[in-house]
Amino acid sequence: MSLIYLSHFLEESTPGYGGNQGFFVKKTKNMCCGDSCNQQEWVINNHIGTHIDCPKHFSENGKTISDYDPSFWVSAKVQMIEIPNMDNQLIKLDDYLETISKDTEFLIIKTGHQKHRGNLEYWNNGPGMSPCSGSLLRENRPSLKFIGFDFISLTSYQFRPEGRVAHKNYLDPSLEGNPILIVEDMKLDGLKVAPKSVQIFPLLVKDADGGQVTVVAEV
């Protein structure tokens, strides 16, 4: 069995939506300065780096990270679709629906936009998911728990109003079908085919509307 990370390591240069910095590190103890140990203090936005959006992110009645059992975070049926060259465009899935198996639990969208990570293009000119894509998947693929991709947000920075609607269409529990949780800013450059399985390890913060996740794939 071979395992790989589908998450980026956090660092102070981690790109944030809109170009905002969202992770700060301060050394509070340093052995080089005579302290008995090394220690850091972190300040972090919960929607930066590889992270998950739970329904609570866009619905007051939505579930939080602490509402899910450990087994929920394991996906044995994973599918990957490659849709390249989608900069500044919204991804529609109408033409791909029939290729997505009805038992798929985790859908990975690989666009190649990760190559711009670290540059302005990554957050400013990234793809986004169309509002209709969430409704389409919820109504037709009831086993789907997660969608993840290699760009910074479900919301393209050039299509922010559409992105807010798209988030609701994926996450709002009052709409038809089960909510589909969103894994943003994934590391997919080393993934050539769909993984055999995927496990998500969320940062366990009580009542969090989302947060950083370590995603591990069996390949």
C-alpha cells in the first residue's frame, strides 16, 4: 500500500483568498536563545490552505466538523476528473455527469491550476465551480460526500456573486439532496489516477464551520 498527501503544508506564505495572509507563526520559546525547548504560537484563519467547508459555513442550520463521526471522513469510492485550462472560468459538470459513478463518495477535480500556487494568478485568476454544479450532483449522486480540487476556492475571484450561490448549492441542508462538503486548495500534482481510497483528518475544533484538513490518499 502506498500513501500520499493531497494537502499542502501550511507556512506563512500559504496563499489566501483575495491575496490575504491567513497564517502567522511566532516563536515563543527557542533553544537557540537559551530556552529549554522550542515552541510556537500560531494565528490562523480556518479557511486557508488545504481545508474543508462544512455546511455551517453557508447555513446557520448546517453541520459543523464536530457533528460528523470518524467513519464519515473515509471514502472508499473515489473518482477523479481532469478538466485543464479553466483559468477565470466556471466549471460546469453537465457533460461529465454520466461519467461519475453513482456510488462515488469523493469527487476530485484536477485542473492543473496548482502550477500557479504562490503567484497572484492562483487566487486572482482561478477557476470556480458553477452554481448549477452543486444542485446537479446533489440531485443525481446521493452517495457523494466530498468534492475537492486544486484551486483556492469553489468561488472564482472573478465570479464572486456566482460563487456565493455555488457554496449554498453545495452546502445548504435545506436544499434537495445531501450536502456535499468542499475540500479547497488540494495538492494534486502527484496524483495521476484516482486514488483507491481517501481519508480526511480534520483539525478537531468544536463547532467549527470548516478548517484545515490533512488528506491522505491510497494510490
